[in-house]
Amino acid sequence: MSGIPTTFRALVAERLEDRVERGVCDFAAADLASGDVDVRISWSSVNFKDGLATRFDGKVARISPLVPGIDLAGEVVSSGSPEFAVGDAVLAHGYDLGVARHGGYGEYTRIPAEWVVPLPAGLTAREAMAIGTAGFTAAMSVDALERHGLTTARGPVLVTGASGGVGSTAVAILAGRGYEVWAATGKQDEHDWLRGLGAAGLLSRDEVTAEGKPLESERWAGVVDAVGSATLPYALRTLAKRAAVASSGNAGGVALNTTVFPFILRGNALLGIDSANFPIDERRALWARLADDLRPRALGERVTEVDLDTLEPALDAILAGAARGRWVVRVAG
């Protein structure tokens, strides 16, 4: 028996002939897809992908109407899975949430059990969404670099897009693990905040987007690149030998103008970070670490809270590059 009421409040985006209309309305539980676990959503967050899902030219939404929100945290209200019981605190993100399946911007949803992560001890639902998909992507990036051989003894690590959700969390995680972290940002007014997160040095946007030689002086033992084509060429040509870039973003574009030299002359690697389709067992294990050894410094600082009625300006702002830290969405009281 479902624990979801017949209707509930949700922010809905609907694609029309020449535009997308969005707004808060009563959404019918009958329109939710099938699944094993019914969840009452307490918190979600705002990501670049969520903003794109509400744009006519966003190329993200695959159903219409759509309840966006690629991540969510809340409480199980009904379960057909032996893994989860009514009252369990859980979270979910990625897969098709907020893209081809109704996501976190509604008071309730229904999802497959194999997408559900138990909320780790030591994290509240709000804290989990302050981390959210962006912070999880940052943790994936750090973990991938360390699996590739990154250690604090190898030298400094660069984070691009450092004032955004992925970048700022990566700075906080790396600094907490003892790395010398350098933060690249185009927002000069964020320098003090990034130093507070643990950044040892700062680079301007101009420095990491300028054209250069195919290879330059070896500078970085690893790079977390959250921007894409604008910064990735610099990251590759300034890597130390046998180092790697963990690449997760495309806000700076999708094209990549580089050479094979970093790979064949320095043995470098480009590690793709895909948080949407990360296997569930590894996803659950990494979330446990986010409550432990990968917990970001200053978790909860620079977090702006909105609700369903004040969510739309945040969606517009993140697309306009106005992200400062993280936005969390209080979905249900």
C-alpha cells in the first residue's frame, strides 16, 4: 500500500511548443513511475543540471511534464523492498532522477530500491543535500585521483571552478586530507572564502584559460576540473608526470582542444567522473566516507536555503554563473 497521498505539492516544468512553463502545483501520485520505495522528501538541492531541465534549450529533460531535482533526501513511507523499512532515512541522486523520472522538487516520489542510499550516520538530511550531487562528484574526483596514485607527498593539487558546488567541496575535502590545494576561480570576491576552506593559493580565470604550449612546466600532482573545455587544456599541459585530471564538468564548454603529448610524453591520465550512473554499492560506500574521512570542511557554511516557492530564482541564478557555495531546497516541513 502506498504511503503517498493522492496529490502533493511539486515544482513542475512542462515543455510547450516554444517554451517551458514551470511553477508549483498539486501533482498527482498516479503520475509517478513504478518503484519499490516511496519517499517523503524533506530536502533537495540546486544543481546546474536542474536549471537546464527547466529550459527550453536545456537538452536535459526527457519527459514532460517533469518534476526536476536530481537529488533528494527524506524518509521511507512505504517499501516493497526488504532492504528498506518505513521510517528509514534515505537519500538518492543520479540515474534518471529529475531527467526521465520525477525527482526531488516534490513532496513525495517513488524510486527503485537499487537507487536508494541509506542516510549515513553522522549526516542529517539537510547536510546530505548540502553535499548533494555536486559534493558527491567532488568526492568521486578525489577518490579517483587517489586510486590513480595521488598522495600529499606528490605535490600541489589544482581545483578549477573552485567557487562552484563541485569545486568548493573538492577544495574542502582535499584540504581536510592534508593536500596543498590551489583554487582557480574567476570570482575575486570569493578568495577569502576559498582560503577559509583550506586553499593554499589561488589562480585567476585568465591564468587557467589562456592558450599555451602543448606542454608547459610540470606544476600539479593532480587536478579536479569542474569546468570543461575552457580549463581542461591548461590542466593537462601543466600536469606532473604520471599524474591525472579528474574531469566532471562542462560549464565552460564541451569541446577539447589539446594534444596527445600529456599522455604519451608524461604518461598522464584523464579520468572521467560520471556520478549519474555510479554503481549503487560503490555509491553507498562513498556516501559512508562522506560522513567520515571524506567529510568536507565547513560543511553547512555558505549554504543558501530556499523552498519550493522560492526555488525558481535559484535555478536561474545557477545557470547565470551566480552560484556561491550550495543551495539547498526545503521541500517538506
